[in-house]
Amino acid sequence: MAHYSIWILLVCVGLLCIGHGLHGSLVAVIAQSSDFGPDVTGLVMSGYAAGLLVSSFITPRLVRSVGHVRAFAGLASIVSTAVLLMPLWVNAPFWLAMRFVSGLCTSGLFIVCESWLNGASSNRNRGQMLSMYMIVTYGALGAGQLLLNVTDTSGFARFIIVSALLSLSLVPLILLPAEAPSIEGARPVSIEEVWRASPLAVVGAFACGLAQSGFFAMGAVFGLTQGLALVYVSIMMALPPIGVIFSQYPIGWISDRFDRRTVIMLLSAVSAVIAALTMLTDGFTPMLFIGMVTVFGTLSLPLYSLVIAHANDHLVKEQVLGASAKLVLLYGLGSILGPLTVGQFMQSMGGGGFLAFNALVYAALAGFAFWRRLKR
């Protein structure tokens, strides 16, 4: 039954991520076409991260109060409604508010799914399940980008698709023929304790939030500023997370057999170099440009899972859940600043600012990982 429950959960996550992937890029594309400007678009997109930050405090209490299923049902209904309301009033303040609601609810849905997945897994298979979870997550996020190409003369059709997918993600969890697991024995953990256990995990979680939120929030705007047609933009945003399907397991396998700090350092450094080199492809064919962005995302996106694994290497069992909440909090803080900072970079440097920001963040993370490798 546990094995069956896990596969149902993965179906639920897949539907959720397809809708979530489409929603993020759709908002960015329409904001760009509505002349919000890169800086204002970055502010609107950062509303999601602000909601994520608040959700890390609210959702655990909500689950303890009403249970996994009711919490998921309520959050799914709210975010589905928020998505449908967005095309009614296309203006920055309203969209910022709706993005906040979306971040609050969608990240809450992920928290419910992940806590259920951890409860349904055992120590023997939790690593395998986490790899499958990440593959489904990024694969579905990539697939959602392709739905940008749906013809939408009314301005509502693609928002309706997002809403429908988010609502459908509720169905597998409601019909799951198993009682939701309970989490007991965990104790609160402060960020200071996580820092003492693993400074690299603290810096890495923040850096990944900074870079990955900027990538997904402003990637579509970056593609449009480079003169790519919408179909190419959707492909550019779809291929990096789809590439993670092939890179996630080998990278995880390598990190289990070598010093994880070294793997984080090397991946970060290579990602920074690729981002810098991509800035030199200006004027080349769209396929070459998209290929460079794909390689960059395929190597950089798995870094967050390595950071979490590195943190768990230095924590006792009673600290794991509390530390996970704090790492999500740090990721959320980075996610708030990511779109805002990318927007400012692009406002002052043009489209190249997007790549310069990513190169800078990953170079800094590589440098810190190298320093920690020398210290420990």
C-alpha cells in the first residue's frame, strides 16, 4: 500500500508542477507584453517568493490543525481561484498580490506532498524516492513551459489551463486509499544551529533560491529581450528542467561517493562559466543559444538537492525536519531577492544582465564551497 501511495503522490506532484511551470512563465510573458518593464516584472514575480516565505510558517501549523488532506484541498482551491482572477485586471499591484497568494498556497501544496512522501517512505528507499520526486518535479515544470504555445486570443485560455491543472492535482490526494502519516519526535532548530552544522548548507540554500527563482521568474522575459519568438522561449524554458531528468540521478550518485562539497563547488563553478560563455553567443542561431541555456540549467538546477543532502550529512535525526524548515526559509529569502535583483541587472545591462547575475551567484557559491572545503 505504501508503494502504491507514493506513486499516487508522484502523479499529484506531476499535475501540480505542470500547472505551476506554465503559470510562472505565463505571468512573466504577459507582464512583458503589457509593458510592465523588467524591474516591475521582477517585483511582481518576487511576490511568489514572499508567499513561499510566509507559507513556511503557516502551512505546518495548518497541517497540524486540520490534517494533510483538508490543508491541501483548501490551498489548491485558493490558488486555483487566484489564477483565474489574474486576467481580469492586468496591473502590477493586483498581480503582485495574486502572486503572493499563489506562492503562499503552491508552496504549501509542495510542503504537504513532501511531508506525506517522507512519511510514506522508509530509510531504505527514501533516497530513491527523493530522486524520483525531483525528476517528476523538474520534468513536469519543463512540460508546463510548452503549454505557453496554446493559442489564446481571449487572454483567459492559458490561465484556465493552469487553474484546471492545479485543481486536478487535488484529486489523487483526496482519493489516496491511505491514512496521512503523522510526524512525531522532531524538535525546533534555529538557523544558528544549522550554520554550526553546515555553513555551506545555509549559504547554498540562499544562493539556490536567489539564482533559481531569478531563472524561472525572468527567464521568459530574458528570451523575449533576446528577440526569440514565443515558441523558442517556451522551448528554452522547458529544456533545462527536462534536462534535470537525465542529470539528477548521476549527480546524486556521484555526490554519494565523493565529498559533497567538492561536487557542489565544481557544479557551481561550471555553471558560472557556462552562464558567462552564453553571454558571448549573442548573434548566434536560436538553437545554439537555447542549447547553452539548457546545459546551464541541467547542471545548476540539481544543486539545491545536493545542498540539502550536505546539510543532512551533518545533522542528527531529531534535527532533520526542523532544519529542513529553516532551509526552506532561507531558500524563500533568496527567492524574494532573485527576481528583484535580476530585474535590476536587466534594467541596467539589458538581456545580458540575466546571465551576468547567474554567473555572479554561482561563482560566489563555488568560492564559498572551496573555502569550506579548506576549512573542514
